[in-house]
Amino acid sequence: MNLRILAFTSLAAMALASTGALALEPGQQAGEGRGRPRASAKAGAPGRAAVVEVRVTKEGFEPAEVTVERGRPVKLVVTRTLDRTCATEIVMKDFGVNRPLPLQVPVEVVVNPPGPGTYRFACGMDMIAGVLRVR
Ligand SMILES: [Cu+2]
């Protein structure tokens, strides 16, 4: 079971990496930070992905607000840390992303924001959510 999930996750990661995430219109939905901790990723060399670690906890996605500079891919490394949560997957409609989040397995989600804007990430039911802010 776990092996199958891992294999699927790896395949999905490879597929995403090979196709690149689709760049759609900047997201218009501004999720609410709700006073949760913020994270920001500083750039390395141009073109290198900004890497941001996000965890699914009983508080939801932490941090629920991620800020990065424009002009480079963003790699979210998402780890679900608890069994009982609605957020067993991460969905980013702006990029056509819908990825399962196996328990305690870091899942890399790479997206290419088309420009500054606010891009939502959420559980499959769009209840638990956070935002990727590109400035
Ligand atoms: Cu949900």
C-alpha cells in the first residue's frame, strides 16, 4: 500500500517535472492568512526554484501564507504530519495541481507562477487552504 503510494507520488513528481506546471492567469482568490506564521523564500540563482517547506498540521497548512519573489519556479515541499485531517491532498487550481499527500512523506510540488499574484493551495474540498504570494 505504502509502496504503491510512494511509486505514484514519484511518478506524479516526474510527470510534473517533465511537463512543467501550466501557467494560467494569476489567481484571483486571496486566501486568508489568519495570522498564521508566514514564510518567505529568498532566491538563489535566477531560474532555480525557491524551495518552501509546508506542513499539514492540526492547524491546517503551515505556514498558510508563503511569499516568494517573482521570476522563478517555486517548489513546495509538503508533508502531512497527522493522520486525521481533511488535507490528504494538495490542490492548486491555478497550476492544475492535485497531488496526494501520504502521511509523513515530503511531496514536492513545483509550479511556475506566471507573475506576481496570489495563488491558492488547498485540500481537495477547498476548505483547508493557504496562499502562495508572488511579488
Ligand atoms: Cu478538506
